[in-house]
Amino acid sequence: MTFKHCSLNGKIIPSSEAKTSVFNIEYSYGFGVYETLRVIDGIPYFLTQHLERLETSARTIHLEYSFTRAQISQWIGELMNALPSQAYNLKILLIGAPRLEDVQCWMLPIAPKFPEKKWYQEGVGTITVSYERALPQAKTLNMLQSYLAYSRARENNCYDALLVDHEGNIREGTRTNFFMISGNTITKPPKDHILDGVMQRFVLSVARANSCNIIEAVIPLSKLSETEGAFLTSTSSRVMPIRRIDEFVYPSIVDSLKTLMERVESAYQECKGVFPL
């Protein structure tokens, strides 16, 4: 699906006019941050959390801009009113500039890619790649290594690539957060090693509400056999079970993970885009 309109600094324009000059050195050097949120039936899901993280990412790379959160929220509403589709992803793209008046705030509607149903039933394959992002807590435009890793994953018919740091620990996927699960215990990498995914936070809030034990610790690639299962979270997939990591294969999707997936899906449908307290 192609959307006819997008937004630049609050002005709705034809998507055919969404262009950035090749002379824009900030864009070519990746001096920008972005967020991608899901819009369903006119509701931007978890808008507050996405805008908070956009601010955090910009602050981390010292990208200054004059737009307020209220302005961006208003622009999102105006763009949504101009779009006919009821379900899509909305990418908010901030491109820095030496002068505040030249900073660009793009809002780009994107047709969602829905995961196949069988992936939730059978689990997905992943590969590992040695790479750790320099500023893991910022969602920046510096995506070359992640792009290459994801391309390798797709070439190997895998859902995503898991990034492994110099100490041999799994940190995150190229576009997902990573978890291990054993019984009622969920283990996640340390928060300062990864991007704090909005869906990750939602899933963990559901898990805690159902008395799951959450542990924050490094996850050595060499310790995969010591856990019962693993899964990924993202805006597009919510909870995606992993069946294979490189050559290591989990025998099945464990019941505790199936239960978590059901609870997350139910909570997501009920929340109507508002993040639980």
C-alpha cells in the first residue's frame, strides 16, 4: 500500500514530495533519530512512550530541536485525519541541523508487514552477528551494521539477527528486543546495553502483572541450553517465539511462553493504545 500524504514540520504534503537533499550532511552522516509506532483505527498506540523515547534518543546524540511534544502529537493527529487506512505504521523521523529552524520532523506512514501466523505457532529462526551498537539507548539513523546483519538473516531465511557483544553476550536483535524464559522467570539483557523497546516495556508490564519474575542480566550465547526458551518483542510482532538460534534448536515452544503470548495479546487488544500504569 502506498500512502498519498506525509508530513514535514506539521505541513501535510504529497508523499511524492518527501525528499531530502544529497547535500544534507546531517542526514548523510546519520545525525538523526526516529520512532515507529502502530496506528489502529485512528489510535496511535503508546504515543506518550514513543515521544518520550524520541526525546531521549535526540538528547543522547545532542540533537536539539524546537518542536514540543504537544506540537508533534497535534501533527500526528492532523496527518492521521488525512489518511484513509485504518491500520499502518507511522515513522517519526528527526533530522538534525546546525540551526533549530532547519531541523526536519518527518512523519511517514508505512504499510505494516504482518508476521505469518505459523511463526507464532512454530517459532522463528535467528542467526547471531558480532556487533554492538555504540549508543544502544538511542534509536539513531546509524543503521548500517544492523541493516547488513538483518540482510544476512533474511538470506538465511531467518526472522532476525541477534547482536552479540565482544564478551559473547546476546544483547538485542537488529529491530527487536531479546529475552530468555524458563518457567515463570524471564531474563533480559541489562538496560544500558540495549534500546529500551516500547513493546518490551509493555510485555514486561503484562508479565509482572501476572507474577512473572523478571531478571536483568547478561545472556551468554554459550548458555542457551540452560534455558527453556527465548523470544523477541517489537512493535510489529509483539511477542515472537524463537525456535532456532544459529544451530541451536529449542525442542518446542514452552507452555509458559505460550501463556505469556496469550496474555500480551489480550492486554494489547484491551488497552486501546494506552500504556498500562
